[in-house]
Amino acid sequence: MTRDKSQEVLRKHALWVRNEPGGEKANLKGVNLEGANLKGVNLEGANLKGVNLEGAYLKWANLEGVNLEGANLAGANLERVYLYGANLKGAYLEGANLKGAYLKGANLEGA
């Protein structure tokens, strides 16, 4: 998936979160978003299973209920990220910055 296509998916997801016409839940399963700047993005409920977010900047992002099973988050900045109820089963978190991240209800099995 190209960066432009990824941006379109994120735009439609923002509409979906707000229950607005044209919205569509994001499915970025397996997409390479290495080093992406996603500061403050709202991906609530999105499917990010197996996504590559190595070195990505996600500070202040809303990842409530997101499926990040098997995702690569090595070296990612997850400072102050809202991960309530997120599925991080088997996610790779080496070197990730989780300072101030909200992890209540998150599944960290094998992460």
C-alpha cells in the first residue's frame, strides 16, 4: 500500500469514527508504515494486525481497541498513546517509548 493510499484510509477512518458519511473502518493489516508520522491520529477500532510501525511517531495517538497483534513497534514513539483495550498480542516492542501510555485492558500476551 502506498503512502497516499494509507492517507486515504486514515481519512476515511476519521469519518467512520465520527459516524460521518463516506467513513470506513481502517484495515491496514500487514501494511509497512515504518517511520510514519502519525502524531495524534485517531485509529480507534482499526485493524493493524501485523503492521510495520518500526520507528513510527505515534505520540498522543488514540489506539483504543486497535488490533496490533504481531505488529512491529520496535523503536516507535508511543508516548501518551491511548491503548485502552488494544490487542498487542505478540507485538514486537523492543526500544519502543511507552512513557505515559494508557494500557488498561490491553492484551500484552507475548509482547
